[in-house]
Amino acid sequence: MISLLDAESHWSEVIEQNHFPDGTLHINMPPNYFDYDTIVWDYENDAELFTLICVKGHFEDFPVNLDMPYIPHARMDRVQELEDVFTLKYFCQVINSLHFDKVIVRDAHSNVSLALLDRVIDLSPIGEIKEAIKRTEKYEGEIPILFFPDEGAMKRYSVPPINLPYAFGIKKRDWSTGKILGLQLMNSEVVKDNNVLIVDDICSRGGTFYHAANALKEAGAKNIYLYVTHAEHTMIEGDMYNQDIVKKIFTSDSIFKTEWDIRGKVEIVR
């Protein structure tokens, strides 16, 4: 979905998109579109990129920012074989060619994305993490221990103003397939007899968090919660979502739609 935002008043308006009989786009801008200073792209699919190109073009010389909470193609941030297409690189080239004043993203999955985007601002999810901690405390009556599934997450999120005890994991991976086989807990003694909030940036099917939750339970953790900044729709297909090993999942509204939550297990935090 693509909309316009006045960052000062927080007034927003969805851009109307229809199609001609041949399938091509018919885009209607609001008559006062030049009063808005930000184009917001809540990513759903790559077809929206063409809409974005057209909308930015319609602004002509009016200065405008891009607010893109989720960076598409951030997972394809490197190539290993000659046949692999570096889609993130070419996606960022298109965004850069539109010459936005600023490109605002949230908790970028890859630092490669930040290096490839011009005039980018990466917003921290610390506020959402604090809200997830608050809700976990409300449900359990006590502040949770934090758990980071890998060292990268630990370095990113174990920062002020979040000063809670934590443990972290080291993934056991089959490097030939990329599949996660298990997870080794470090500093595991802090989770025993405590509730735990797992914190990370993105979830696809949730395999990492499923293994993490099982390892935490084996280490004596009580109830387990999860915060991820970006939750993909495939999360509801995985064991982590469909089993009761994780009690609640907190996420932002960057890409997850509440109608996908068929088990009532997900809460949006802002």
C-alpha cells in the first residue's frame, strides 16, 4: 500500500489505484498532494514499486521523503554463485534514482541495505521492544529476561535504555542447505525459573525462534514470548506459530497484517 503523509500533523491519505481493462494502472493523486512531505510504502509486493515510481515522478520538483518501514529484498544482500542475482543492489539503485530527500526505514535487516541506499535513516525499534517488555510484564507479573538468538541481535538490542539481564544463542546450521539444526545457549543460567522475551529483527517461518524456545525450556525457562520488528506472512505456517512453545508474538505493523493471525497469537506494538 502506498499513501501520503504530512509528518508534522500525522495526517495521511491512501493513494487510489485502479486498473484499466488491459491491466495497466490508473493512479489518482489527491488534489492537494503537494501539501504532503512523505510517501509511505507499506510493502505488500514488488508491483507497488512501479506505483512508487509514478507517484514520485508526479511530485516533479516538490521535495518529498520516502518512509519504507520494511526494505524489500534485504534478505538477498549477497551472492555466492555466478547465477545468483543481487536483487537488493538493483532495488536500491531504483530507489536512489528517484532522488528522495530522505529514505526512512525501520530496523534494517542488513547493513548492506543501509550502505546501498542514499540519504537513509534507520529508525531504532527500541520503543517497540520496551512496549513488548511492558506487555510481557503485564501478562506474567514480572519483568522478563531477554534472549537474543545470535550475537548480531545481542549487539544490536542489548543497549540502553534496555538494561535487563539476557542470554544469547549460537545457531547450529547445515551450511549446505542453510537449515537451522539447533541452538546453543550462552549464559543460560539467567533464564532458569524466569519468563523470557526473545528479541530479533525478522521472522519468516520462525525456525530460529522455535529452536530457541525449545532450548530455553530445556534450560528451565517458564513462559516464552517473542518480539520481531518484521513478521512475514509465512510465520503462520511454521511450528513456532502453530505450537504453544511461544505464548505471544509481538511485532510492528511494517508488513504483518492482523487478519493473518488466525490463532489470535500476535499483538501489534507501536
